Amino acid sequence: MQIEIRGAEKLSFRERQVVVLKEMGKSTEEITRTLKISASTVATLYNRARSKGYEVVIVLPGDVMGLYDGEDEDEKE
């Protein structure tokens, strides 16, 4: 899996860190421990990043999603 953040150039370094961790599914508590910042700072950075407008794109190969197994539907019939 690959995560791409479009518009990341608009974000500060700290905002990017928080966004990446949030998008990876980390909780606020996990982020506070990782970055050694308070929960309110995490919330502020995340909200500021969201207001700047970024887009997260997750790139997954089709086989990871079970979409391509090497057989066409026509071959199964």
C-alpha cells in the first residue's frame, strides 16, 4: 500500500507528520506519544492541515483487493 498526500506542499512539516499518522489510522494518543506533543496540539495541527486542503490517495494494486487473480470472468463459466 502506498499513501500519497496531494497538496502536502501547503502543509508545515509538523502538520504533515500529524496528517500521515492520522491517515495511517493512529489515534490521537498514539500521535502524542510518537511526536511528544499534547492532544490539543495534535488537534490544532490536524484542523489547520484540513483547512489548507489536502487530499489523501491510497494506491493499492488490484491483486491486493482480490480484483485480479489471473482469471477472467468469461474463463470461469
